[in-house]
Amino acid sequence: MSVRTAALVLAYRYPIGLSALARYFDLTGTDMFVHVDAKIDETAFREAAAAATQQVTFLPDRIAVFWRGFTVVEATIALLKAARAQGYDRYLLISDDSLPIVGPDTFQALLSPEEDYFAARPAEDELRLRYDRFYMFDSAVTQARWLALSDRHVDAETVDRFTRLGKLMKRGKKPLETCYHASQWMALTWRSVDTILK
């Protein structure tokens, strides 16, 4: 029985990278699911993926993704839900700025349908502070990366996020003895994806 694999791509900057991923995953028989940041036009990404022979699915409901913010997690969950609904066995999380560094045959041989691949370690220093304290990167107003002043206006969604942050501050966070962090690039089995989505 063949193992069905889905590559889940967070796209935000490099249509040429998406094109290279489409060509690479074509060679492995891997379908692609793509989330394009809602802050940008997705036309160039659709054109870049058009040459793929494998299935490329673009998520219709897009999220405005902000660097270091929880919106990265929200977009990832949306990708996992879309692909899991199609019943794949393996799920590869990657961004449009990254490519596997081994050939397609080696890549396929390394992936086990029964094992997860990810690198996690205890969060220390600044990474730990991001859990212990209260930050909100998920708006143009509070985004750490440079944005033009005209793009940093306060809108209703920003106010809503600050309201929810205020409620969390009042309630408090669960104290954690150890907090872990990991790369967003990983390979997961369907069992792990089901656990995450629960």
C-alpha cells in the first residue's frame, strides 16, 4: 500500500520558492496545500504552482500572518485541517523560502509513515519570556518587522485582540515548569495531526 503525503506550505514572499517546491514534490508524488498570507496578492503563487503535475490546493480562507505571532499557528492549523480532511498518511510542514537539501529519492526513504520528525528543545531567555509575559505580535500595529506607518493603523480586529489579551492577563496563564519551542518545519504522521487538531 502506498503512503500518501501532503506538503503544507506557508507562503508569504517567494513565488519562485513555491515553484521549486512544486517541482521537487512532483518527483516524490506529494500533493501540496498552500496558505498564502492574506496581506498579499496570491496570483503570483498560483501561477508558480500551475506547472505542478501533482495536486496543489490553495486555501480559500486566508489569514493575515504576522512574524512571530500566533497567526503562524492559526495558518498552520488551517493547512492541517484542509489536508487531513483528504486522508493523507504524512504531513510535511514547510515555508516557501525553504527547500529540502537531499534528493527526492533520499527524502522519500527518510520519511517513515510511523515516525514524526521535529526538533524541540526547552525555551530559555527571550523565548521563555514570550510565554511568561504578554506580547501580541498579531497586528500591523504591534508587528516586530518593519511596516510603513500608513499600514500600522488600529482597526477593529486589533482592538479585539487587545481586549482578549487583557482578559488573559486578568485570568493569568498556566504556570509551566518547562516550556518547549521548535521549528515550524516538521514531518508528522496522521496520528499526530489528529492529536494536534483535537
